[in-house]
Amino acid sequence: MPGPQGLTSAQATRLLETIGPNAVPLKHIGLAERILRKLWAPVPWMLEATIILEFALAKWLDATIILAVLTLNTVLGIIQERRAEAAVELLRTRLEINARVLRDGTWTLMPASRVVPGDVIHIRVGDFVPADLLLQSGTVMADQSALTGESLPVSRGPETTVYSGATVVRGEATGTVSATGAATYFGKTAELVGSSAPTAHLENVVLRIVRVFIAVDLGLAVVGTTHLAAVGAPIADVISYAVILLLASVPVAMPAAFALAGALGAKHLATMGILTTRLTALQDAASLSVLCIDKTGTLTENRLAVNAVYPIRATNREEVLRWASAASDASTQDPIDLAILAADGAPPQDRSSFTPFDPSTKRSQATVVSGGRTIGVAKGAPHVIAAMAGEEPPPELGSLASGGARVLAVAIDDGNGTWRQLGLVALADRIRPEAAGLLTRLTGLGIRVIMVTGDSAATAAAVAAQVGLEGSVVRVDGLAALAGGRGSPSVVAEVLPQDKHRIVQTLQQAGHVVGMTGDGVNDAPALRQAEVGIAMEAATDVAKSAAGVILVRGGLTDIVGLIEESRRIHQRSLTYALNVSVKKLEVPLLLTVGVLAFGQLVFTPLLMALLLLANDVVSMMITTDNAASSQKPNTWNVRRTISGALVVATPMLGSSLALLWASGQLWPGGGLDQLRTVIFLTLVFSSQITTYVVRTALPAWKDRPSRLLVAASVLDAAAASALALWGLLMAPVPAALLLLILAATAAGGFTADLLKVPAFRKLKLHTG
């Protein structure tokens, strides 16, 4: 450890070379590496294989369309990664300051990046603390709002630590650097932000759905290609059949559709003052099962106010407040002084002197001229004021402080040198008026609310009772109890900044989708780790960058709006997933039966590309559909989704197979090319009808779709009909056959709708 003279330049240089600069390290990943990471995954592999096959068959348009979708998904993923890195970069900029350092026995102003452990640093009013300091002398009031989000400064004296990132608002002190760079509280937070990330729930859903389709289509591919080879079909037809099945099995546009649904929802939320910085957070909010709420600034106003006044020798509360305000001054901008002045309605008294609050004396003091007398007045810590009066603190102090209030005592000296206690003033961060009602609404939406606070267990319990939170209170050492279900704790007390990240992880490991509110730098890792990190109104830039959602207005009101909108987005995404699943089951089966029945390729890659284009145009419009918000969290269940799709796909496939047989019977003169057109029209009409069957658990005609969805369906069916009637890109068919196809698919859709209603109810699809 250094002596009073601090380090020498030689010592500091050696330490700087060994430990490194006082900066938060940031690993830079090149664009090429980012792209490769996004392309090296199961779903991209399938798309890449399809693109290669399409180019090999000279299907340039098909390959280009799929390549564009893959590119879009890659770009979106890279943008989301950059948001996390932006939080770390913001933390780095906070250390780009100068520090007052004792080197070689001389005080020197130097860049904070050159500070090393063991350096002696002096801090004073207005300074930004450049590293973690163990104070040796002096006392300061440190504003840690950038770190903790708490509005009140904290007192720090000898043998206590002031963390890097705090700002000195009063006093001055000298201390020894205990940690720099990544080893500081600030640096550890930055590293935790960079390494934190929630589970990619939606990406896993897509992958599980794709696995089902691949398994089905691999079996069909073996059957179909073996049969084609056995009957002597050209090798080009065999490869084309494999490409068609691959295209039919991979939901190429599903990630883009989910992203579009989220983007449209985010645009709507922005008009309500709810800003979405990570679309996955908006999609995960529909499945939110636990919401961890930071007490200060969320349940409370984050603003001190007089909560209670207890007269001791004063005649009434107004007299206590009048003398307390005499020992307060607005120019200090001290939250305690401002709260007392706001509560005192009397005009200011004539003061001859004023001494602001001093952390070393723990009181403020003034001299007032009143009625020709000079009166001293003091306001401060109750035990300090009681000692001035030579008395014991009043017994009422305990009851006032037990509810979490900050209690001050007021005393006066009538000019004879004898102080006497007048009364007590209790100040508290008041509960928001709407907090209790909004917590009830969140609970009614099936969300378990947990209050997270640094307060003592007794104070936390008192606040929880005021807002109607039922359940026990645990400390950080009892986090395992949070993993339970009904009857689990609803409050975590005595939480240190670094504990919030662990709370989120504990809940996630228990299978919960977790939301976390916060506003300080210390909240950033937890906000990043949570599926739904919510930065509150007055959040720091670091917290906002780490969060997935930013609220422009204070309180919980907008969280309810966020959840309701996210659940509408989920219903639209579920409709899309069901619609795609029906197609991925119906199309490969129909084409394989056609191959087995006719011994040749009954569809072409071009027609498949047209079908995908036609289907995706309408499917994307599902993201604009009318949807209701459910009253409980929505969860993805791939097994139930596929089962529901199978219920709908079976009658739709039955009507398609009937058409395949009937077209040969009713139109014996039609050749293979005309048969392919019939199949194309059948699949286009079937796709449109399926959309309206799967979008609701009610009978299709009882739930009105959006105008955009209806318009897209009409235009899509009309365009496909025009191509078939005019013989563009396919062989022409007569109008009578087209109407027969439309009628048959409508009959299949009607049957599917009848079967769907009880099936969806049992499978809990679009319900709740």
C-alpha cells in the first residue's frame, strides 16, 4: 500500500503495464464474423441448402427470393447484437475523464485511464469518481443515481468505498484507489451486460416446428424419389421433386413474419409512449409469467415528501414544519430540504444565517430573527438533535421509522444556549396513487409480481402491504424460494445492485419468462438478462440501451398496455404458425400422392415458387389481423400447434385429393401440365380458406378479420385465377373447372372449421 505520498511514476507505470488502463474492455467482433455466426445455425442451413439447389437448377428467381429472406433475418440479428454492445460502450464513455492524483508527492491532474490501484485521489464537489475509492479522510455526499437510480445522495466517510460512476454533490475527501477498469463496480456491470442475454424462445419455437416438417418430408422424399427412380423418371425430375419438398418443409418467411408482427405492434406501442428496442422482448412479453418490479420510481414516485409530523414541544404540526423549513434552503437542492419547504405553507422566516447540512455533523442549522429575538434552529438526525438538547430521542421515533420513513428531528434555541426538541418530521418516497390498482390488473392478467428493493425486510413488508402485494418477504439468501408457484414470496428485500441479475436467472432456471424494471446502471445486467427488460421513465442511457422496452411515462400504467399488445401479437403469430403448419402438412402429402398415382412429377419448382409467393403475401397480412388480448400468459406449445394444424389439414387434404381424382374423371382430355395447374389452384384456394379457419377458436364467420387480410386474399385468389385462365406461367384451365376447385376447397374448409372448434378448445389454441 502506498504511503501518504502516493505512488511514484515508476510504480504507476509498472502497474499500468501489468493491469492495463482504467477502462472497460470491449471485444470488437468484425462484420464478417457476425455474418458467419448468424448463418451457422440449423434453420439457416436449410435455407442455404435450398438456395444452392435452386441455383444448381438455374431457378434464379426462386433462389433470389429465399436469399433475400435469409439476408433480412441476418441483418435483424446483427442489429439486436449491436444494441447490447451499445450499453457497454456507454459505460466506457463514463470513464473518459480526468482525476486529481498524488504522484511523486505532487498533486497532478491526469486522464482517469492512467489511474492504477494504490493511487491516492482527491475528490470534491462536482467530481465524477473515476475508480473505486476507499476513503481515508474527509466526508462526501455521493450521487449514485447513475448507478442505482435512487434519487437521494448517500454519505461516505473514512473506511467506506465510493464507487466509480458516482458524482460528488457535497464535501471533499481523499482516498486510495482499490480497483480500476473491469475490476470496478462499474466495470463488472459492463462485463455482465455484455455477457447477459435471455433465451431465444421464439427462435427455438421456429426450430422445433421446422424439425417436425423436416421429419415428415424426409419420409415423403424417400418414398417419392424412390418411386420416381423406379418408374424411370428423368434425374432432373427427381431433383426437382426433392427441391419442391425442401421448399415445402422450410417455413422460409416465418422469422420475417414474426418480426413484422412485432414491428407493427412496436409502432402501435410507440404512439402510447412505449418504445421497443428489441422486438424479441415485445414477443416474449406475451408469455411473461413473473414481473420483478423495482420499488423506487416504479411503485413509488422517487421523490421525497413529508409523510408524518409528530410534535413534541410544539403546539401543532404546522409549528414543527415552520421551524424545519427555517433550517432548510431551496438553493441547496437537497431533496429533504425541498420536501419540507413544499409541505410548509407559511411564508419564509427572516434568517440572519444558514449552515447547510454537513455529513460530518449530520444536521443543518440557521439563526432566525423573530419578535426581536434571535432564535437558533437545527434540523437533522434524531440522535444528533437529541444530544444537542441533552435528551433521549423520543420513543415515537421507532414507530415512524418502522414503515421505511426517513425521520428528522427539529430543535430550537431561544437564545439562552439551551436547545429543546420541538418535534419529528418523517419523510418517505410516496406510493404512486395508481400502484395498487395496477398491480391488481397485472395479477388479473395471470402475472406474478415480485417487488425487489434494497430496503430492510420490515420496510419492504410495510410497502408491500400498502400496494396490496400478498406473500412473504425473503432476503437474497432465500432466492430458492422464488422458484415456487402459488404462495411463493412476493418481495425480495435487502437487495444489492449485483443481486438483481441473480434474481432474474433464478426465476429463468425455474422455467419462468421474466420481466424486470429498472432505471440505473446497476440494473443494466438484469434488464439485459430478462426476456422483458423494462427501462423506466427516468432511466440512465445505459439502462435504456440494455432494456428491450423503454417507458416514456412513469409508473406501471404502460406495462399493462405493453402486455395486452404483446398478447395480441402472439395471437397473430399463432395464426401464422397454424396456417403455415397446415400448408406444410397438406402440400407435401398432396404432391407425394400425385407422384405415386401418376408416376411423374405433378408440380414444378416454378409453380412452387409462385405458390410460396402467393401464400406469403396473404400470410404477412395476418400480422395486421384483428386479435384479442388473452387474460393469461400465452405460451408456445409446438405439439399442440401441430396437432391443431393436423385437425385442419386432414379435411383440406381430403378435398384436395378428391379434386385430383375428379379432374382426371371430369376432364379426361387434360394432360400433365393442366393437372399441375389444377393442383396449383387447389393449393392457392385452400391456403386462403385455411387462413380464416385457423385465425380463431370460434366458428370462422363469428370473428371478423381485418380489411387488409380480406383484401389480400381476394387479390391473391384473383391473380392466381387470372394466371390459370389465361395460361400465363402455367397451362390454361376452363372457368367451370376453376369454379369446381373453388367449391370443393370451400367444402373442405367448412368441414375443417366444424372440426376445429372443439379441437382448438381442447388444445387451448386461441383461448383464454
